[in-house]
Amino acid sequence: MPTCKRHKHEPGVDAQFTPPVERLTFTVNLPGEANLPGSHGEPLAAVLQVLESAGDYREVADHLPDIDITIR
């Protein structure tokens, strides 16, 4: 898996921390991606279980649970 590191000074990257306004560094534009509404102070239990039990990032990527991203 490739890694990507972006910095605020790169052209086209608008990374800011200005609470309470959310400003994502990258737009959500690939099929299956979503920006989930709300504030998530605690990780999902299913995700936490995968992170704690996986031996490396490949196992994490292979076992992350799918969630319903349908916004109603």
C-alpha cells in the first residue's frame, strides 16, 4: 500500500484546524468513501478489535468491517 504525506503548504491542500468548522484536507470522492456526520469521540468496537488483534497493517486492511454509509 502506498503512503501519502501532505503538508499545508502544498498547492491545492487546504489543511486547517478551525473548530467548530470541519475542514477536511482531501475531498471524499471515491466510490465507497464517506464523511460520516457527527463527532466520534470513541472508536467503533469492531474497528478497535481489528486494530488490537492485527499483526500488521495488511491484516488491518484485510479485516476492517464495512459500515453502512447511507446518509438518510
